[in-house]
Amino acid sequence: MSITAINVRNQFRGQVREIVEGPVVSEVDVETAGGLIVTSVITTRSVKELGLEVGKEVIALVKSTEVSIATL
């Protein structure tokens, strides 16, 4: 499968750095070229179907209706 067009504006190209696999859902850490870590919680089935493994190049697509910010 290849993506020719997508309307998600927040895209982060990077490499899978860690996968914490659970029985139903897994956490996937993606490290961008700038060192930012983006963590996604997806189904373990999706991890397997996408063939995700540490070192694989991926794009993290972020589409959210809300972004919360807290003061320090």
C-alpha cells in the first residue's frame, strides 16, 4: 500500500525506537530526525499487520480535535 495523498497536516517521519507489546494494545515509540519521540497506542493486531519493528521507517500521522496544554 502506498499513500498518494492525505489530509492529515501533522506528519512526523521517523524510525520506530521501541514497541511495548500487550495482548490487545501496544505502544509504539517513533523518534523523529529532530529527536522528538511520538508515542502511539494502537492494537497489537495493527502492529503485526503493519510489520512494525524497531528501526523501521514510518510516518506518525496526528489528527486531533483537541490539544491540551498545562503551565509549569
